[in-house]
Amino acid sequence: MSESSNGSPAGASDWEQRGASPASAGGLGVDDAEAEPFTMLKGATRCIRSAYKASREQIPALPEVDKTAVKAAAREALRSGKVAETLKAVAALARHQWNVETKGKGGQLAELRSRLTVHDAALAKLTRVTERAIARGPQEIDVPGGKQPWSWLSAIWIPVLILTCAFALYLGWNCVRFLVANSGVLPIDQTWVISSGAIFSVCGLELVLTTLLTHGQKKAYLRALLVGGITSWTFWVVTFAWLFGRALYASAQLGAEQQGDNNPLLGIIQIATQLAGEILVSASCLIAIDVICQTHAGVRSAVHPERRRRASLLVRISKVQASVHSVMARLKAKLDHLNAAGAILEQRTCDEFRTHLRQLQTEVYDLFQNSEMPKVDQSSSDSPERPAGT
């Protein structure tokens, strides 16, 4: 991992210069979703600094085995006969000796690694929240740009689109009025109540523009309306050709009147597709006028500031998270080294205990053997044997 000039991990020093409120290194929870992002980054950075500093400290050399304590433990094991329990106590004594020698460095490193794990989980959650906010938030915004000069074709398009829109509205009005009047549901002087639905439909489609922030979104919306209008008129052409063309080209029988298609479903589909096509074409004309005017007024699309801010925050989070992973790897290596050294000291202490215990057992065995050997009375062997009874 690269380091900055002051010996701290890269990507951590720049957070100190930002206006984030102080946060404790261990006071950050995974479910603290309401915390400010910079506060979370500040807490993670403080923990990274502490952990990185701890990971650079040197591990002391292995101390000598405490032979006095080991010999006392061996004598106690020989006296009580509890060799296995005493061996465990000797191993614990070696671990305590190593802990005192390192000033509790192992526990400190484990605590820092645990806190970094919490920060890593919190940063991962913040990353998911930020990515979701970027996906759901505004992407682009219209800003002033270079104006495009008007051409004669563009100037002609505006009145043509206005006339087309007015004709489509007029056609839709009269179509609905004719159908309502011939159905007998309403009198002819009240058909305007139903006919006004076509105008309100066009107004509703036009008002959707107020929710579109960018020039590109308006173009996409216009494209969708045009696709819908073309699809509607395609179905209208098919149903028209079936209803009227079949009756027109059907073979006539002598003395019989030609009959059209009596299926009402095709007629309903034709009326529905015609009304939908008129409404969509009328709304497309109005939106096309707006798009053309914006193009010539010098409007261009740019990245929304909110999206840019969140993307920058996402980059910073990834840098801090990379530093967290790097320092956690350093801590793990340091802990492994520390535990390996402690295991060596523990093994040496246990070996010393076994060696001294065997020595004590040998000495006790020799003393026991010497106490059981028969003793010779030198005085009785040198004097002459006296007869019994004298």
C-alpha cells in the first residue's frame, strides 16, 4: 500500500481537510444509515490511521524462558501428579509472558481489525445506497449551449406541425361527436362533453414535458409517442382494409345485396386505433415544436450536478474502502507473525517443563533405587563367630 509524506496510507490524508464533523474511530455502526457520508468517511479514516500506525510497530524479540517458574511448576507437577493440568498452566504462563513482553499488542491489533471490519461493512452499505441514488436520481440537465441557426426547412416545419396538430384535434373531436350522436346515448347538442376527451388527452400528454428535465429525455418521449402513433395507424389500416375492402371485393350473388363484415370487434378496434392515433399524433406535433425550438435556442444536455456529486462521493468511498482492505491485510499479517512468535515461546516453555520434569523424575527414581539396596554390617563380618549360647 502506498504511503503519503506523513507516513499514513494513501487516500486517508485528504479527508482531514474536509468539513466533516469528528467521529470516533469505533462509533460507526453498520445500520447507521442516517449518518452523513463524510462523517462515516471521517470515522473510517481515523480508524485506518490508528491501525496503520499499529501495523508498522516492530515486534520485540522472543524473551528467555522463565526457568524459575518452570522448575517450580515441574516440582509441583511431580508432587501432585497432575502433569497435564500443570502443562496447561505452563503454556498459559508463556502466553502471559509474551503478552507482557509485547504490551498487549495482540489484543490491540485484534480490536483494530474488528473495528475495520465494522467500517468496511458500513462503507459497503453506503456504496450500495449511493449507487441506488445515482440510478434513481436525475442523470442530465439542460444548460445553455451553442445556438443552431434556423434553416428554411426548420422554419416551415413549425407551421406545418401546428396545422397538423389542429387538424388531428378537429378530426378526433368530430369522430367522437359523430359516434356519440349516432349511438343514441346522448343528444347531438351534448356530444361535446364526450368529444372534449380527445383534447384533454392531448393536454395530458403535453404536460408530461414538465417532468422531463433534459433535452434528451424530451426526444426519447417524442420518439415513444411517435412509435405509439405509427402502431395505432398500422392497426387502423389493417382493420380498415378488412372491413371495407372485403365488402368491396366480395363476389356478388344475383339478386342478393352485398353484406359487410358483421363482426363488431373489428369495428371497435378500428375506432379505438383511430382515436389513439389522432391523439398521439397531435401530442407528437406539439412536443416536436418544443424540441425544435429548444434545439435552435442553444440548449444542450449536461451531467446533472447531483449525479456528479454522488459519483465523486462513490469514488472517494472506493478509495477509503481500498485503504481499509489494505490495512486489514497488514494487520492480519502482523497478527499472524505475533501469534507465531508466541507459539514458539510457548513451545520452548513447554519443552523446558518436560525436560526439567524428566530430570526430577530421574533423580527421584535414583533415590528410590538407592534406598532399597541391602546394607552390610562391617563389624559383624570382622569379629569371629561366637558359639551359640555363650
